Amino acid sequence: MKLSRIWAPLGLAAAALIAVPFSAQAQQSPDYSYVGLAGGDNGLTVNSKISVYDNVSLRPEVSTDFTYNDDRDLSFFVPVTYDFNSVGSGRTAFNPFIGAGVAGDIGNNSSTDFALTAGADYRFANRYVANSSVHYKPFADNNELDFTAGIGYTFR
């Protein structure tokens, strides 16, 4: 009986001490949008993020490798993503995301596939963000895995 009277206040105090740093750093959803240039497995990429709703974004991108002698001339990817709350604040915010969408190739052998994506944005300046993502096409012929990294200009 006496032991439970000691542990209850100690547990409550420990929970309060743990919760204080999290409430002091109020996390915000990343509500900015951007357009940028990137490079990756598919070549030069124009990518963007369009904030649609709290923590939901559309992240379209178009890629080309400028070697129009292969089966695909242009690759596209249009995912809807869930943007996790920012880790950090202000100009040094790290914003991970995960999502799914439609990906495909336009060229001699055009195709459209379902694709999954995961990645992060790192806001390193007031108007600039570094971004990287991985795209996985589980139902493609060879389970395609693509990587993209770039820099974007933010706007609201």
C-alpha cells in the first residue's frame, strides 16, 4: 500500500517532465509549396510540392535523361503524400513524408504503374528546400526503385 502511494506521484512527475519538452516545441505541419530541379535515376527532374490540406500534399514530377534512343523519353510521377509534422523549427525544419500515386513512362513503350514513395524535405533557408525521395513500383516488370535529390524554391 505504501509503495503504490510513492510510485503514483513519481510516475506522474516523470510523465510531466517527459511531456514538457514536447509541448514547448510545438510541431507544425509543413504548409509550404515549392517547385525545383533534381537529379536521379531517371535523369533531370522538375519536381514540386503543392500543399492541399493539413499534412496532405501533391508532389508531381517529370524526368528526362535526354537520351531519346531508349524506350522511354519522359518519366512522370504524381503521388499524394502524407507530410509528417516538422522536426525542428524555422529555417532548419526537416519534413519527412510518405505516399502513393501513379508513375509511368512516355515513349516507344509507354506504361503506367502504381508507385510508393518516401522521402524528406529539409528547409535550409527562408525560401529554399533540399528534397530527396525514393520511388518504388511494386507491380512493374522489374520492381523498379528510383531515387531523386534536388533543390526547390518555396512559395505559399
